[in-house]
Amino acid sequence: MGPHTHAHGTSTDILPFGRRANHLFDAAKTPEEILLIATAMIHEGLGRKDDAAIRAETLKQARAYLGMNSAGPRPQIDLEEARSFGKGLIAIIARSRGKRGALPISKAEIDAFFHSYDPEVTQPRFRRRAEYSIILPPPTPHCCADFDSLLSAALCYRVESVLTFFHRWNPRVQHLSPIPFLLSECFSERLTTVIKALIAPAMSQSRQVLAISGREKWTDIDTASFWDVVDRIGCREALTNAWQAAWERFRPQPAAEGDDNRKSKPTAGPELRALRGLLTSKLYVMPEIRDREINLFISLISPELERDGLEAIWVKLRQIYQQEMEPQKHQAEAREGALRDALIDSLSGNPGTAFEFIPMLVYWNFPQITDDYLKQFIKNLGSSHSQRLKRVPYLCLYVDQLGRKQRAAAPAPGAPPKISRHAAG
């Protein structure tokens, strides 16, 4: 088998990176060929100078998993397992190249992938089950040299603990639609930059936070235990108020009444315009930042958004999905509509909160959840579009976009059907 042909001898040079890798993996006849293809694609996908360290580590772990050493591949691995492993690994690199622009691939993504394929982890069937996702772990806690540095890092730790929950993804699920902003690593990086540069410094100058800074020996406290200490000394409310106040200056400004005595729409001041420039990107879908988005950003350190609670919701959804849509022999089938009801239950909290992105996360992780499923699901959340928009604004806007995508892709009468390309690549 040549390096640039698939099973039918067709050249793969013209295919995007991710699809070309899949063609080559599908044509492989042995685990040894899988490793050769993976090695070539890793060198191609991680070919930049600043990729050198992650490229070397990725090659090392791929060879270890596939068992390539002096004795050859480990005998217990079979071809389909090796093929699945290769596709999942290259999908991470393809996703980084295609959706993160100039940003280098994250070591956490690679580490999470290998951890998910580790036979010692608690879910050893990951390798065989298409609905399992690659999960990015929450950030690692660390101490800081002074209180101001700790405050900034602890805020980012809290926010990233929530956002990394939404960064899980299934390499085998691909959509043509752009990713929602809360599911995007690029958005997370931009938001933490805003917190470090604009929010935390403003909080540090507030009277409430200045009072907290002298209460403990903060250099001995890491970014995770910071929140336990804040609760213990009774300062959570003061810290939350300072966090909210730091975001208030980015809200749209009420417009003055006109000569006709009617109020105009709120206008964006210079700070809001600057914030929009920092957080807006073509790499994800996000509405124009207004009051609703500011409220969402504020809610990201809310006690209601604990990572453990979000994980419990996800475990329940994954189990119900398997039982209803991809039941195994050892599982009892769930009743029809069980996943729909569980998703409705997950939409707790006020409209416009992070919980609203859970159905979108399901769409991006579970193979049987299609555009049409989301469109039918959202009808359970209001009898009219205006009711649904009021209850689940982000989900409603995203489903509206899926409808526009389908209409744009629909061929004109009499025209030949279009052939869609995978998003990864």
C-alpha cells in the first residue's frame, strides 16, 4: 500500500488532512501499517517548530500504545482497535489545525486522549464505543506569590473548571456547523485573557477585595482551596459582588431619550466594543455581546456550576443515550423519549446560563443526535419561537442556525445534490 493511496488506489493528496488520514487508516491491513500512517500524519500535523516537544511526546505515546518496540507490536492489539486509536489521535490534530487557527495544539488534549485509551482507566471499553468522548481535565491547582496573582489565577481556575467540562468531544462526530462558543477552547483562552487583564485587576482595587487580602496567608493556599477558604471566612458574597461589579462596566449603555420622547436602543460604549473585539472569533458561534452575555460570564463562578455536578449530569445523559439509542446486549433498553426528558431536566437555572449548552454538547458528542433531533427537542421548550427564545435563548439561536445551514445546503430544483465535506481537516 503506497503512502498516498487508499484501498481503491485513488490519490489522497487532494483530501484535507483529517479525511486523508481516515482513508489511509481504512486501507491499512495490519497494526504495523496503522503505526506507520500515524507516524507520518503526526509529523505532518505537528510540523511547526513550536510543536517539537508535543510531537516527540505524541510519537512516543503512540508507539507505546501500539506496542512498537524491538519485539514488534504488542500481540493483544487487533486491527480495529489500532484503527480506532489512529483515527482518534489524528482527529485531535486535524481539529487543532482546522479550528484553532494559529494556536498550537494543547498538551492537555493529547494527554486526555491517551488517558482515555489507557486500559487501566475506569472505562476500558472506551476503545470500542463510538459515543465515548475525549475529556479535558480541569486545570491543575497551584499556589501564587501574592494575593493579587492568586485572585486572578483562582478566578481563571474556577471558570476553566466549568469550561473544560464543555470541551469534551468525540472525534467520530463531525458537523458542518460552527461550534458554540462555550464549547470552544479558543473562546476559553480569550475569556481567561480578559479575566487576567481586565476583571481581576479591577477587583483587586475594590474595597471588598482589599479587605479580604489581609485575612489569610494566601501564599500557602492554591487556586482550588482558595474557594474553600473564601467560604470558610465568610467572604464569598463580597468576592462575588466584586466580580459582578467588575463586569458591569461592559454592559450596553442606556441611550438618552430622543426629541420624540421615545427611548432608543442601548448603545455599546468603548469598553463593550473593546470586549467584543477580544471575545469575537470566526472559530465559534457567539451572539453579539449584550446584557445576556455579561450575565452568563458573571454566572461562571456561581456555586450552582460545580464541575462535579456537571459531570453527574453528563454520566446520566450518556447512560440514557446508550440505553435508548445504542443499547448493548447486557443493557436494558430505555423507553423512547428518555433522553429528551433527561435533557429537559438538565436545563435548570435561569435562562441564558451554561446549562443551556448541555444539549449542544450532546449534539457534538453522541453520534445519533442529529440536526433534526435538536429541532424536535426544542419544541418541548415552548409552544412558539418567542417562548423558546425567552426560555433557552442560546439553544434556540443555535438551532435556528442549523436550519439556515440546511436551507443553504439544499440544492436548487433540478440541480445535482451537493456532496458535503467533513468539518475536520
